[in-house]
Amino acid sequence: MAEIDCMEKTSITDAVKRLDAAVGHLETAVQRRMDADRSLNSLQDDLQRLGEDRSQLAASLDESEARALRLEEANKDVSRRLVSAMETIRSVLDAHGG
């Protein structure tokens, strides 16, 4: 009878050890999954911030392009006015023996 009790204790001890090992593996797997989820959430947050930054940069680029077009038109207008003013000055100088 003592031999059966000893075998039962060994079996129970072995089962507890296997259970502890299984729980340890499960805890490790859960921790890895939680780390992966945190990493995925972090990547999703980064992706969202990049999308927002891209939108802001696109809006800024559109504004800059519009400003560049306005400046180009103003430059052309000033150039036309300068040419006209120079022609007027030449004609006045020519008319007065200049």
C-alpha cells in the first residue's frame, strides 16, 4: 500500500510539474501576444500620425504652389509695367532731344 501511495504522489507531482510547465508556456505566449498587440497598436498610431502629417504637408504644398503662381503673375505684371515705363521714358527723351 505504501508503494501505491508513493506512486500516486509521484504521478501527482509529475502532473503538477507538467501543469506548471504548461501554465508557464501559456503565460509566455500570452505575454508575446500582448507585446505584439502593443506593437501593432503603436504601428497603427504611427501610421495615423503619418497620414495626418501627409495631409498637412499636402495642404501646405498646395498653399505654396498657389502663392508661387500669384508671385509669378505679379512678377510678369511688374515686368510688363517696367517695359511700358521704360518705353514711355525713351519716347519722352526722344521727344525732348534726350
